[in-house]
Amino acid sequence: MKRIAIILTLAIGGAACSDGAGPADQAQVSLSFSTARSAAAPAPGFFASVTADTMTDGQNELIITKAEVVLREIELKKSDVVECDSIMGSDDCEEFEIGPVLLDLPLDGQVQQAIAITPDPATYDELEFEIHKVSNDDPEDAAFRAAYPHMVGKSIRVEGTYNGVTFVFETDLDVEQEFDLVPPITVSDLSTSTNVNVLLDLSAWFVDGAGSLVDPQSGNKGGMNESLIKENIKQSVEAFEDHDGDGDESHSS
């Protein structure tokens, strides 16, 4: 896999490799993260959150004060290849970061501008990454484990209060995520730079099928809602081109 110069404003768990930046006049593609769905496009069937990190279903109140997610192998896939190739030197995909990368997710409706790359001129139609459970002994995770020991054996950690009681939610969810970019992103030497936003909709994580809140701690290992919340997280993630970087898909065209 080709290594590309990257710019990080997030803490990362390993050093990045590069074979040099592209031409100075070549467009950049940046990657941003948000956690609040646009008010103009609420999640169907789900209650409306009061803010990005305070939610209520009329009886229960959930306040999220911190949310951390570990990602790795964040890649843009070229439209003329079937899948990203992990063979060193392959040009199938452009890497934002191999990782692991620790995302301290933005709250209060903010958007975190995280990573920027200068990809080869091409058309890209898919964003891929892995929500990654940090291993206990894999050498590739060694630097990350040393920097973030609280994430060993986990991929996601959330703190907050549920009905006034402090909670910590942790999961070992380990899953590859693939998102079609519609329309695809076309990058040329002189094209205008753009941004791809990854939305992790926190309002969809801790809810049951009727849209009522559930206690996040019930999703911890062995809890009654462990499978429910894991599936919610997988289904809550979206990716879309977001030219102005505000996290609003309705403004992306």
C-alpha cells in the first residue's frame, strides 16, 4: 500500500510513513468527523437529541461527556479497483492513516478536521476503515498500547451520565466499514480541494428498536444490550463529501 504524506491534528498511536508529498498545486482531500446528525435530517424513528451530546426520550436523559473511538487503515478506494490491496506498493487505494488512530470525538455539534492527504489524480468512490479493537499483544499495536493503555482490549469508550448516574461504556467491537461516495470524488492536479465527513451518530447508539434510551452500561461485555448497541454503532456511521466541512450533508453538493 502506497504511503502518503499526512497532516494530523489528532493524537495517533503510531508514526506515519511517507514517500513524499504530491505537487504543490495538487488538490488535497481532508477527512473530518462529527457526531451530530443535521437537524434537517433527523434519524428516522429516533428521538431528537437536545444537543449533540444530551439526549432524552421523555423519561430518561443521557449526557455524553467523552467518546473515544479507535480506527485504523483509513483509505480512499479508486473507482476502477474492486477492493483495497494490502500489498506494499499497491496504488489501489490512498491512505489517510494506517493507524491505529485514537479519535476523541467532537461533541456539542462540532466538526473535527482530522487528516489531510494529497492523493494521486483519480476518481474515488469509496471510503474504508476499520473500527479496531486494540490487541493485548500484537506488535503493530505496541506503540498505541503504550500511549493509550486505557484502550487495550477495546475499540470504543464513552463516558457520561444516565439519569444522573455516572457511566462508562466500553466495547470490543471490531469491524470493517465501507461507504460509497455518491457522487464519487474526482481529484486532478489542479482541482479544488474537498473534504469527506464521517458521521458517527451518537444519538443512535444507546436506543432500542422503539427509539427509547437504554442504559449505556447495559451494553458492556456480557450486558443484556451488548449486541443491540454494537449493531447500533455499526449502523450509525455514514460518510459523504462535505465541501465546506460543516458536517451537514445537505450542504455538500
